[in-house]
Amino acid sequence: MRKMVKQMGFVFNVDLCFGCMACEIACRNENQTDSTVRWRKVSRLIDDTFLSVSCNHCNSPECFRVCPENAFTKRGDGIVHINSDLCTGCGLCIEACPYGAPQYDPVTQKASKCHMCYPRQDRGLPPACVESCSTEALTFVDLNTFCDKKMVGTIPGFPDTRLTNPSIAFYPAKERNRYFLK
Amino acid sequence: MEIYRHACPRNCFSTCGMLSYIEDGKLMKVSGDAKHGYNQGRLCAKGYAYTQYVYNPYRLKHPIKQTPRGSGNWERISWEEAYDTIADKILELNKRYGSNLASGYNKFSGNIGLLHYAVEGMFNSIGPHTKPIGNPCLITGEQAMRKSFGQMNSMMPEKMAKMNAIVIWGANPAVTNVHQMKFILQARQKGAKLIVIDPVFTRTAATADIFIQINPGTDGWLALGAAKLLIQSESYDQEFVRNQTVNWEEFHQYVNEQVDLHEVCRQTGIALDVICELVSIYSMAEPCATWIGFGIQRNVNGGKNISAINTLAVLGCHSGQENRCVYYSHSGIDDFPVNLLNHEEPEHPIVLHSREIDINNFAENASKLVDPPLKLLWIALRNPLSQDQDFQAWESLMNELELIVTVDLFMTKSAEMSDIVLPAASHFEEMDLNVSYWHHWLSINEKAIPPYYEAKSDLQIARELMKKLNDRSPGFSNFPSEREPIDWIRMELTPSVKKLYSVECIDDLLEGPRLRTEEVSNSSSSSFKFRLFSQGNKGTSTHFINRRKTDVEESYPFQLLTPQSLLKIHSQYETMPWLNQAAEQEVVELSEYAAEKNGIMEGDKVELFNQNGKIAAIARISRFLPQKVILVKQAGKNPINRLIVHRPQENKEKSSMNFYDSSVNIRKWREKNG
Amino acid sequence: MTSIVPDGTFIYDEGERPSKDQKGMDLVENTFFVPDYLHDLLVASEKGLKGICAELASLLSFPVIITDPLFNQLATEQVVNKVEINYIDNQYREITGDKPAVVNCQLTSDGVPTKGICSAIILDGRLRGYLFVQIDEVSDETIARIHSIIAYASSLCSLELRKKLELKQERQQFKEAFIYDLLYGNMKQKDEIISYGNIWGWDFTQSHTIIVFSLVDFDYYSEDQKRIDSMFFLIERVLIESNLKPIAMKKRGEIVVIYQIPGEEMDKNEYVIKEFIQRVMTQAEIMDMNTRIATGIGRESTNPEELYKSYQEAKVAYEVGLLLNIHTPFFNGLGLERILYKHDLQDVKEYYDHTLGKLEKYDQVHGGELMHTLEFYAANQYDLTKTAEALFLHRNTLRYRFKKVEEILDKKLDDMNVRLNITAAFKIRQLRKI
């Protein structure tokens, strides 16, 4: 039996992301997902900042709670994993997740989602999205032990975190001067 | 799983080191090459989509032939037949006109690997022919840089991370050079200020500490205004001015007498206190990088703008040689013999030279050719019917051509108008050698997988086609068809290249990319004296050409800017589903002013028009766009370049394409309009 | 016999002392002599704190006491009467190095004050306990002579505590992993769960239920992490006091307790759980945390492999409890809310719009208070008098308003079915589904 209970989670530094989408496509490259399936999504937030979100491997995953087939497990390292053998493609998890993490795959007719590249992590590699981030705006840590006073639990534009307690933390953006033409 | 080493060959600053993961001869995934010091194990979004590029359902599999041209009536043919048809035509034209001048090509930067100069090598090998010259992209700026600094080699871009301030003029690395952003943001994390000057509120501008929006094409005004303030406050580097410049007196007088700060503010649209903020950055005693984007020189004042920015950059910053860093581009290729490009033509008894046409006006000039006219056109590594301007000229040129051959991986706009289309190999299917026009790394590109169906590399096509010609007519071409790709690469690694990149043989490059040794500032470069901005030839008092208010421009009041989009390079990558999530419609961005003036609402279907034509698009209203600027991304199904016409510059020097000098108007779409 | 001087250097008996003529550091002559008693102490430490305590006491012929930081006695030797610790000079307020000083203290032996000396047991810069030696009527010189040996013994104690701590952490981690797997249903075999549970003395043949305690508005990047630690400690203590072997784990912002159900009768079980929670809250009040602690209780489960359901239920009960202001929300006790909370969001929204949408719009346009009034009416069981009292309004005003409501909704408010729908719609809003 393994010893440590971890909660691996993403840390997103708003200041360092400029929306290059490398993380999103690196995820597809690694997992060869169908073109309609977006395990990770880069979106534009207010104030012309960007947000890159995948499954947040929540502390209280809604997907886990609503799945009638009990197809989700939360691994000891905190990764929420869907067992596609058990998934019937009913779509309840897709509706329940506040972050749009589970995606319906029209090819397999099942839900699939980010598994934080655990096969890579098991080999000591970072998730593909983290590896691809050239400015290290996206990193990952064990949130059970990692703590930095400058981090915050949420940022404007991120869905309500109360329900699921997502394993993601943020560094907010710094202030900037902008001089537009009159 | 086997792993091979590659270099991304796209026309992009980064020329990334890349690894491919191969299982049973199939490309499973790609990753960045961690041994490459510039991209450091990462790729961009486009790079990560390469599996979809290689195994794309739209990729061309076989040689095909279309009769008649443009009909869409395609027929698969064998390589043999393709070669025969082309060889027949070349030989017949040669017989008809007594030389190969009726045969020509239009090729540019679809793949910037050194072995892709096989196209030039192939045409050189048949003696005098018709070839494009010039560079639509960055040559105006290159000339301005050489004039200022006497050379083209900038500091390693990695060193931007150590700067205390970075001023970016009209570049948008967040979209066009994503790997540079980490060095910029590293500097910023350590407290450096990032300043972006751009007419458009770009993604790079959004990350900047200070964004200064400027009227398009007026960067020179801003630089001279700032220089004037710098001189007035005596915060410029006086020792440098005394010892290292050639025309200080002239410049000083010019700035004193001719640069009026009110006029600077009026032209640029920037308030004086904002210019002062810029001056305070440039007068800091710490290292400061200036980066001049290619966009700066896409207008008629391009060269002058760059010269003015260079001047500001070296005046401030207490420069010295070390801190004087103006980034524009790095001509890494100058170190190499580029044997294919410079392949020596066999002599022709009568015709002494090949015929040269300015690539920026290729179609118009080519259709004017006589004795002989251009009859065969070989299009490779380029999609002129999407990328060029002036499509009308292309249409009339095509009517004159007897054979059009296009080599490409996809059915491009240009391929659609060709007689024969040959399937090209991707860089995973061929060997190559790559340097960058930005960073200082040299990489080898290995062949990792067999060619997709019948695809071939440009070099392979050259070898086979030239052999075919020589079989028919011995001695017609002097192309060394027996030479393998690896031989060509070996020939590029001359003793001086090996020394410069510390390699002994090709195997060293298979171990990982190599960095060019920084030149210790040798005597020749330190003896060079900087040339400050000068207003040009005596007598011509025009310093900057203003956008003239002619009748034509009254009716087309908006300036058209056409930047690159994030997930494409021109029309490349258009067919990759990962990169094109939503069924994308052409989008035109317009200011709130323009929208209000023309009664256009967000999401309306609009048409953009001028004397050259019109395109339809969906309106997106931007509160950040200058009033009189309209912005459309490049390429697409209905390429925006339809509306752009190149105005040849008055001097006869080579110049880049003035893509950003076009005027347009916009109105709501009408179903029935004439 | 070797004795010790306060500065910690050894003083040898004449016979053993190296001759003054051989001053040089000659390794052959000047052997590094380790006195027997140090060796004895070290060997005694094999037997833990008790061993050290006994050996030191026999060595000094004084009573020795080892305590935790709160003076709870962990080991004693040669103590005749009950000894209490009264005060210590210099309460070790500033612990700097790992080397503790030895200070005087006052003890009470069977009500009679006596003198003592004491050394703090320090581990990783934190105070872990004290070592006391009870001395009576001893000269200062003697005290000075035994300083060093006490300091040495105290260091041995800290090493011993480290071993214990590591062992505890180790066990705790395995334990956490096991509880974690129970909470997320990662263990599917009942037998396996039961046998693992036995390691820590937990009986999973019995029914259990999940109780969640959570710190409201938990801020990971603040002192809250420490608050969770002390709450965890507190809950474990309350469990032990109730004669239960604690099965609990800390998670981010919450503590999850797997609570063994005492019997078959549900009412009684509920009572026992309520009492347990009340005890925890009372304790938390002392620490000024009770206002921020909320709780939720899942349903009992006889199958340990299905405890994860109870955990999810506990969380729902917790959330709903917070939203509806229920003090001790049992999942079982939730009525309509339970269904509404889980129900498809879109459907729930449509239902709400269908029931109250028109009224909400009317209020928005006219700036009215009809929704507010109706909500009070529903909350007061549709009793006009009670509602009037609650709102400080005249009954006629209310009557007028409800007539307006009936007009807008085109429904009769005395219809039971209409009332049910309105009540449900307000609950939906309370649950922040809208």
C-alpha cells in the first residue's frame, strides 16, 4: 500500500500566460484526442488576460458524485480518473462539472477527460501541458504540501469554487499602464 | 518507440528543435527538443499539431493533373508521367526560344531548410532562366539595419532575459515568436519593464507594463521626438556620440530644427508625457533591448522608421557595444555556402544571365516579359494566390502560361490553378539542415518516417527531374543528381562553419543542436561607426511621406493592417482540425468609430472594398483599435491580399512588400451589389 | 568515579588523569575515553523515555520526571510521592539552539515544595517536553556538577521523541492513504477493508457513517491550515473520550470522520452523533473557532466499501446546511432540498422560471417587493398572521399584495399544489441554483 496521500494540482500564473495555446495542443498531441474533445481549454478572460483550464481534480468532484456507474475514482495522488469501461456516455458528469472538464467523445460515445497525464507522472515526467508551457505560467505541485502566500484560490472569471474545491491555485496579474489613442 | 531529431522548417523566428516519436514507421507524437537552447523542449500550438499535419486527410498523396486548368477535373498520374510532361515542355520551350528563359519559378519560404534551395539549384542547373529576386518579408528593414550598424548580427535573443527594459516596436511575439516570450517575461519577473509600441493592442501589448498605442507608420516620428527630448535633457551617451557615430552634427541640427514636438504628438497620436515616459526608459543606465518588428517596415516609410528607432536606441541606454542591442533579425545563413542556392549555372552561348523579376511584383512583371514570354512556371514552397497581393495580375499571367506546376503538401489556392500538382514531403520525411533568422542555433533534421504515399522532397524532385532531362537531352542540366541529401549537408559544414558551431561531423548534430559561438567584438565591428538617422538625399525635403489625401483615399478612409494569426502561418495549417475549432468565418476587426459611422453592429456581415476588389467578412468591433484602422487576419478562404496592391518605391533598391499601405472602406453586406 | 563540571568537560579521578607531562595530543596515549555511565544511558535509551528516566535516576540517586510541554508526566523514576511542577525559571520562552540550558525550578512533592532542576527537550527548534530532577537540600556546587549529564539525557530524550514522531507520522500516512481510499471507494473488497482496519483496531464489520467538519471560507494561504491541525487534534480527543478509536483524516479545509454507529436505533444514533458534534463545537468555542465550523452527516453504511457514498452525502448535507442555515444537517433529514440539489440544473432553472419568473420580472420592472413578501409567506407556512408579524405589515397590506401576486402569476395562492411549487421554487433559489 502506498504511503502518501497527495493532491496534485495545477498552479496558474495569470501574469505569465499570453494565450499561445501550446498547452491545449500539447495535450492533444500527447493524448491524440478527437478534434471535438478539448481536455484543456485556453480562453480569454476579462482584461485581456487568459486562462488555461482542464480538469481541476477537485477535492469534492461533482463528476464523481453524480456518476450513476461509479466510473470515477480519485487516486491517492488526487488525480480524478474516469474508467471508460464503466462509462455509458450518459453525460451527467458533463453537465455537473462547473469547469467543463469531462468531454463527450463522439467516436467512443463516452465521456473522457484530463487525467493529468498520470502515465507520464508515473515515469517522473510532468503533464504534457505543463511541459509545453514556455513561460511556466502553468505548473503543477502537491497542494497538500505546497503553499505560497502570494497564491490565491480563485480569480475573476473562474467558476465558483465552493462546491467542488478544485485543486488549482493562481497567481494574479500585476498592474499595467496602457496609453490608447484618443 | 524510436525518437528522431528535427527542426521545424516553417518561416518563423523560432526554428524549433523538435523530436518525433515513431512506432512502426508512424509518427505518434512530437515534442520539443530539450537540447535546443532557444525553444528548450517546448513547441508552439502549431508545432504540437504536426501529427495532424502529416496524416491530414487533405494531404496530397499522388502526382495529379488537371484538364483544363482550374476545372477541378483532376486525374492521378504517375511520377513518370509528371516528369515526362514537364521535361517535354522545358525541352520544347528551349527549342522554341533557344534558351530556358521561358521557364521560371516562384518560390519562397514554405520550408526554410537549406536543402529546399533545391528549387533554385534545379533551375540554375539548366542555365539562364527566369527567377524571382528580393524578399517580400524583411529586406527593407535589413537594409536599414545594415546602414545603421554596418552588419546584421544581433545579440543572442536569449540575452533579452538579462535586460532591465525591453522596448518592442511593432512586433507581436506572443503570436509570432512565442518562445521569445519566456525570455522577455523572465526579465520582467526580475523587475524589468516591458514597453510595447503598436497601433494594435496585441497579445504582447496586453502583457506589457506599458503599452503605447501609435498611429500606424509613424514610429519614426515617435523615435525622433524621443531622441530630441533625450538630447535636450542631455541624458544621451555623449562619449558614444563623439567616438562612434559619423554624422552627429548633421543629426543634431536636424533634430533641433526640423523635429517639432507638437507635430510628433499630432502625427503619432501620443501625448507628450507618454513620450517622456519612453525617454525615461531609454535614459536609464541599465541594459535595454530594442526590438523592431517586421511590421514597422511594411509601409512606405519603413526604412526611415527603422533608422530613427536605431538612433534612439543607441543614443540612450549609455550604450557601449554591450548594451547596444537592437534586435531585428539575425542572418545566420550568411555563414553557410548554401550550395544549392548558389549552384553555378552552365554557360549559355548567347544569353549571359538569368532574367530577374522582383518577387513583390512578380505577376505583373512576369506577364510583361517578351522575347521570350514566360511560359512555364514552377511554384514551390509558396502560395502566391493567397499570399501575394494583386490577384488580377496573377490571373492575367496565368492566362499566358502554358504549364503551371505546383509542389505542395496541400491543395492550396495556387495548386487549384495549376496543371500539375506534385505532392511534397513533410520535414519528417526528409533530411535537412536548419538555421534561424532570429536565434543562433544550428540543427539537423532527420528523416524519421517513409514518405506519405508518393510524396517527395524538393531535392528528390530536382534530382529525378534533372536526370530525366539529361536522359532525354544529355548535358541539358549540370545538376549532380547522384548526390544524396547527406552529401549536400556535408558540403554545408565547411571548416569555418564547423569552427563557428564547434562541430566536427554530422554525428555531432545528431547529438543535439549547436549554438553559434558569439563573436568577440573584433576590430572591424568596433571600428564601425554608427550612422544616425539622416533625412535622405539632399534636396528632397520630404522626411516622411504622409498618407496623401487624394480623392481615392477620401473614398477609402481606413488603413488596412493584416497581421498573422496565432494558429497559422499565412495559409499553412489551415486544414488542421485541432487548430481550427470553430468553423471559422473571416473576421474583420473595426473600431467603434468605424462601426458607428457605417451603422455596423457586432456580428454583422460586412464587405471590405477598394478599387482592387472586395471581400465579405463578419464584423467584430474592437474598443482598442485606432479609429481609422481595419484589421484582418491573413489567408483564409477568401484571402484579404486581394485588396492589397504594392506601390513600387521611388528608389530602385530592393524593398519589402508594403502590405500595410492599403486603404479600404467598409459597409454592411448587400446581397445584390454591383 | 568520574564526576562532571558544569561546563561539560570531564574531570577524571587522579588515577585515570593523563599525566601533566604528556600534554601533547598523542593519540596513542590520550585515548578518547567514554565513561561507562554515558554508555549505560545510551543503552538504556533503547527502552525509550522510561529507560532513560530510570538510568538517570539510578545514576544520580534523585527522582527523575519526564513530561510533555504541558507537564503531563510521560515517565517517572524514584518518585515517592506525587510530584507537581510549579514553575520553572526562565520558561524557555526563547528557544534558540538545539542545546537546552539547565535551569532551576520548583516542584511540589506531596504538597511540600521542593527544589529541582530542569532541562527542556527540544527537537527541530520546537519544545517537545521537559526533564526534571528533584533535588532536595543540595549545594549549588552539586547542582553545577550534574548540569551536563542532565543536558545529555535531555538530548537522548529528544532523539527518542524523534523516533516516536517519525513512527507516528509513518503510521499516520498509511492510515491516511487507507481512509482516503475508503472515502473515494477505491477499495472494493470488504474483507480487505476489514483486515486493514484491524491494523489500527477499527472494526469495519460494524456500521459507520461519515461526518464532515469544514472551516467555512477556508483560506489555504493563511493561518487556517494550522486551525485545521488543532481541530483535528481536538476531534480525535473527543472521539477518544467517547471510547471510540478515531478514524479521521485532514483534507484541505475539512476533517472527515468515519464514525462508528453505536446501535440499531436510528433516533438514538442521531442523538449520539448530535451530542458528539456538540462536544466538538463546545471545545472549538474555547479556541474561538466554532463560528467558522460547519458540519454535515451522511447516511450510515453497513458496507465499508460503500462509505464513499456516505462521504458524498455528508458533503451535500454540509453544503445544503450552509445554504439553509441548518445547524446539524443530516443527509437523511433533508427533504425536498436533497432532490433539488442533485437535480439537473437546467431543468431546475426552467421549473423556477415557470413558477416565479413572471413575478421576478414584475418586481424588476416596478421595483416591487412581491417576491420578498411571498418568500416570507412561504417560510411562515402560508400563515397570514405570522407573516404580517414577521414583516411588520398590516394584514390588509399583505392581502392586497397577494392579490396582486395571484394576478401576475395567474394562480390561486390557497391551492396546495401552487403552494408546493412556490415553496420548491424558493428552495431552489436558496440553494443558489439560480
